[in-house]
Amino acid sequence: DTLTELGYGPRVLASTDDAFETRTDERELIGSVLISLTAPLREALLLHAFEGFTAREVAAITGTTVAAAERRISRAKNQFRTRYNASLAYLE
């Protein structure tokens, strides 16, 4: 699963209210981490991880080479994972 690969995983929740609040917090965190990425990395990550495009398709959409798209996807995943986990550690 792509979200798990990015370092995002569900938390164990005690109640429905807690579940809703936690999911909302996580959505906000994911959004803020995505916004913190540079536009080219964010675009590559969204197209690949959330829209399901291959690196070749990302390259065609963004007007880059396949190698550049692969690098962007890799860098975006690494930066997303690092920033998401750092933010979680900070919040806890």
C-alpha cells in the first residue's frame, strides 16, 4: 500500500469520536507535509502515489524524462516519509 510505504499508517483508536478527530488530524498533517514539498516533488508524488500513474506516465504528464520522474518520485517519497514521521514525533 502506497500510504504505508510513505510511512503513514492507521493508529489504534479508542472510540468513534477519537477516530474522527485522529483521522482529521492525520489528514491535516498529510496536507501540511505535502505542501512543504517543492512543487515538482509534490506533483510527482501526487500523480504516482495517489493517482496511480507510473513513472513513465508521470514523465509524460510533467514533460520530463522518465529518469527525472523516477528521481522526483523517490525524493518525494523520502522527504514525505521523513517529514511526516518528524511531525508525528513532534506531536506526540
